[in-house]
Amino acid sequence: MQPINLQLASYSDLFMLIAALVYAAAFILFALDMANSSRTIRALEAELAREEAREDRLVGAGVAGAGTGPTAAPATPAAAGPELVDEDMEYLGAARRPVANVAVALMVIGVLLHAFAVVARGLAAHRVPWGNMYEFCTTGALLVAAVYLLFLIRKDIRFLGTFVAGLVVIMMCAATIGFPTPLAHLQPALQSPWIVIHVSIAVLASALFTLTFSMSVLQLLQSRREARLRAGGPGRPDFLRLVPSARSLENWSYRINAVAFVMWTFTVIAGAIWAEQAWGRYWGWDTKEVWSFVIWVVYAGYLHARATRGWTGERAAWLSIIGFACVVFNFTIVNTYFPGLHSYAGIPE
């Protein structure tokens, strides 16, 4: 067994700390962008009003040139509080948000620093960097941030920035404060190729569940705002006007949860195969196995209820949130307080 590279491990710890600080700065900027949402909304409304006036002038000029009337019809003023985001998460106008753009740039820098820290930790120990709770949490935080940035390439989901950056900061703090673990070699039971397959897919599925959790929380807020608007009440808070409709958030959350559910299914199956190789049985009702199955059942129920039973709206959002709560419980409480064959937290006594 090769010795641990302590110098590279120290670089990993340093870059992990720097990445956490960069994420914290990104979170602050995303929060500032949310606080200044009224300015962004006014700019978008002004741009939409100018585009509408320009179209009305063109239509009026065409009518006058055709000789069908002496003057063009007066332009209709923009409706109060027009929709600024369509069902496909596309903004109706150029959403210039410099503070949010700087926050996104910081997220990119944070991901690069974070990726170096994770890879360096793995290279220092000559193994994959997810052998205990500290490493699982830091790798999970990296994937949450990376998946968010990948989605940003296709869809403008800067509205999720505050929630995603906040969750990443919480995960980094939990890893460094709650689960600090010195770098060491893997326990014998974990020295298997299955750790690459089983745990990596579990981390990626958890990252997607984290993203849909953020969407579900926003869906609940947006749904209640829309209900107040239908009742003639105020459409507060203002920042939700920069967020897609509750229906759009629900549809995207459902799609992502469906992909994550397939990954979690593979995680459970791969874990059973690994258990047979390590302990001579596929399933033994160990606490970790039970809660992994509970997570599978909750998300299976969510997908089934929404697809066939019409469980849409807030009920679907709450099921998604409950599923993520089970993921968090499985990772924190089960790993920490429930003894079993999966007790590989690595937390020093």
C-alpha cells in the first residue's frame, strides 16, 4: 500500500477552504441580486414596453401606407405586472443582472478550486476521494455546484443561485465542522471497484435531488404568490417575478427527479451486488440499506402519484421535499447514530 502524500493532502485542505469562501461570496452576491430584483424587474418591464411600442409603430405605419385609415390605433399600454419568464424558463427580454453574473463567475471559480481539492485528496491517498462522510459531502457539494452550472449553459436558472450556493456552503460547513476526517487509506471492506460505481452514482443522484429540492421550495413560494394574485392580492415577494411559474418549476423538477430516481435505483442494485461480494448476502436489512430503500420508495411514490394519480401542485412539491429530507437523514443521522455494517463515517472519536 502506497504511503499518503501529506503535502498534497494539505494542499487539498487549503483549496477546500478557499473554495468554501468563494462559494460563500457567490451566495452573498446571489442574495444581493435577489434583494435588488425590483430594479431588474423595472428594467425588463421598460424593455418590454419599448418593444411593444416599436411593434405598434410598425403596425401603424403599415396600416397607414395601405391607406386603410388616417391614423394608427393608439398603442395599448403594457399590462400591469406582465409575465417576465415563460414556461420554458426563458426571460422575455434581456435580463441584465451584473451582480448575478459576477456570482455565477465566482461559482465557476469555486468549482475549479473545489475540483482541484477533491482530486488532490484522492491522489494523495491513491484512491477515490469518497471513502467517508467528509469526502462524500465535499464531493457531493462539488457535484451540486457543477450540475447547477451545467444547467446554466442551457437554461437561465440564476434564480436558483441563492438556494444552490447556500446549500453548497452548508454542505461544505457540515463536512469541515461536523465530519472532519484526516486523510487515511480505505477500510478493507471498502477496497473494492464497486466503490467507484456505487458511491459515485449515489453522489450524483443526491446532487440532482438537491437541485430539485430547491425547485420544489421555490414552487411552493410561487404557487402561493399565484394564488394571492388570483384572489386580487399583492404579488409579493417581488423576486418571484423573476422565477418561472409554479407549473414550470414542477415540470422541470419532475423531469430531473425521474433521472435521479433511475440513478438511485442503480445505486441500490449496485449496493446489493457489492454487499453479496463483501458480506455474502444481497440484502440484510441493515439500517443504511433500509433507509436507502425508504428513499427509493418515497421518490417512486412521487413519480407514480404525479404521473398516474394527478398529484400535482403543492402535494407533488411536498413529496419531493420529503424525499430530500430522507436523503439528508440517511446521510447524517443514520451514518452517525445508527450502528451497522455501513458504519464508515470516518469521524474521529
